[in-house]
Amino acid sequence: MSKDMSNEELFALRDAWYSEAAKQTVETLPAFIKMLNEYPDHDYNTTAYATSAATLGASWAMAEYYGITGFQAGCIMWEYIQNWGLSYKNKPLRMINYDEMLYPQYQRHFEKVITEDTWNYLQYQANKHLMECDYACDEVKEHWKSIIDGKVPFGYTVRD
């Protein structure tokens, strides 16, 4: 919870910012970002939501300017995921939309399957970690060794 704000108030503020973000144009974006920056009582939560709102505002402004398609929006989302914050760059990733469980045609999205490329990546990384990491506990090292030895973890199978 933010300072003197309930979760409901915090989420209402976030939602209001996100709603305004969706209205941004190239011309209005600087003032929107300034408004977010000048919010009088930023804390841990509001700074994250303000930054997200600024990012969304920029995305909406560019989408309005260029006419971004749904496919391009998906590409932009993955670019954000891989290039902002956590170290997801050049790693195999998958996002699961659990709403698709409502439709039988999406069963394949929920199979415990990884590609050959992902398996090769995991084996390479396990070997690299085993060689370079002195601080991992024995359980983790044994897990890495099992991957190197060809045991696909967590009940997954490899299939292209």
C-alpha cells in the first residue's frame, strides 16, 4: 500500500493514469509525462505505476502516429520484456494466457514441451553455470548436472 493510500485508492490512481495514457498523442505526451513526474507524493508503488503510464502513453502516442497493428504491438511488448529491467535478453521465454484454457483448440499451448533450441540453451547454460558458479548449493549443482546429462527437468519433453 502506498503511504496513506488504500490499495483501492492506489489502483484507482493507477487505472486513471493508464486511462489517460491511452489518450496520448505525440503532441500531448510531454505534458502527460510532466504531470506524472510532478505527482506530489510519489512512493515505491506510484513511481512504478507512473513509469508504466509514461511508457504506455509513449506507446499509444506512437501507435496513433504510425498506426501500429496488433502484430506490431505484440512485437513491442516482447521488446519491452527483453530490454527493460530484468535480464531476459536473448533467453527463451514464453507467456501463457490462461484464458485460452477456455478453448480446446489451444490445448497445445499448455503442453509441457520445449523446443530443441530451448533444450540446447538450457544444457549450455547449465554447463556454463556449473563451471563458473562457486556459490550454488549442492541441490542446484546436481540439477544442473542432470540437465547436462540429458534429463529434461520438471516433466517437460523436447519437441520441435
